Amino acid sequence: MDLQQINIKVFVTEDSHISYENFIKVFNRWMEEADQDDYLNYADYSFTHAGPGVLLISKRANYSIDNAHNRHGLLYNRKHKSEGNNSQKLYRAFVETLQRCRRLEEAEELENEVRFNGNDILFMVNNRHIAPNTDESFQGIRQELSLVLQQMYGSDDFTLERASEDTRERFMIRISANAKKSVSELLANLED
């Protein structure tokens, strides 16, 4: 399996307060600070019940404060082809996602009201041709994903399970860890 279109959603903590207006302020600042070609625009879908919230669009990936299934989190959506082997692609996707989570936690516009729970993550492949929602796909990615997660958590104290058995849904794996580590700690483990 050649992994492409990797999506990762890191859920916010239960005590986080989501203000879409403040996320729009953050995304506007990111667009102003970035190279001209990095970010293209943002889209406000906050009016949609259990939807994508606010979406920041870039050439390579989209980032959104997603509220699918009424659970907020940062959703990283890699749109274009990733180079390297699957382990390298997984590693880069997790690093990029956690970097964005950390930047959001530190953003003044969010007034310290948003924290991410790195122990509750949803991993997805947004391409049914590459990864249909089957047990074969789960078995095919499990080992490489586990190796990256062992480095990220500093142990193998986590579980992986298919998020849905419905073959009409995207392939998703729920990652649950027992370690209580911040996204900064998880990112530092990956970057070591």
C-alpha cells in the first residue's frame, strides 16, 4: 500500500472553548506571516452542524477546526502526493499535525482556551482506492503506524482500532494512549 492523502485529527480537551471567530483571526495571521505561496485562503463553515468548522487551505494540505460527529479537533488533510516510504509519510504527517496543534495552543488569539489531547487521535486515509475501509487495510498499515506511534509516545502503551466497520466510510483508525503527554512532548519525541 502506497499511503497518500493522509488525514490526522487530534481532538481538543473537554475543557477547551472553541471560538470560530478566534480561529479565523489565527488563520488570517498565519496567511499574513507565511510565504505568499503557502496558504491560499480560509473558508468558514461554522454554520454547518457537525461540519468542518473553519478551514485553512494551502497548496499541500488543509487544516481545519473540524467538528465531525460533534467532536472538535484539528484535522490535517494532506491533499497531494507525498514522497518517501510509508513510515516517512506517516512520520511527516504526525510532525506537521502536532506542530500546528502546538502553534494553536500558543496562539494569543485563542486566549489559552484550546488544548489538544494527544492521547485521542483519529488517523484516516482519504482515498478509498488506496485504503478501503476493510480489515485488510488495517492489517496492512498497523505495523508501520505502530512504529511511528511508539516513537511519539515513548512506549507501546496505546491501542489501535478501526473507527468504523462500515465499508462506505473512509478508512479510519482510532488511536488511544494511556500516557498523559502534551502535544509538545509528543512532538519532541518525534523530533529526537
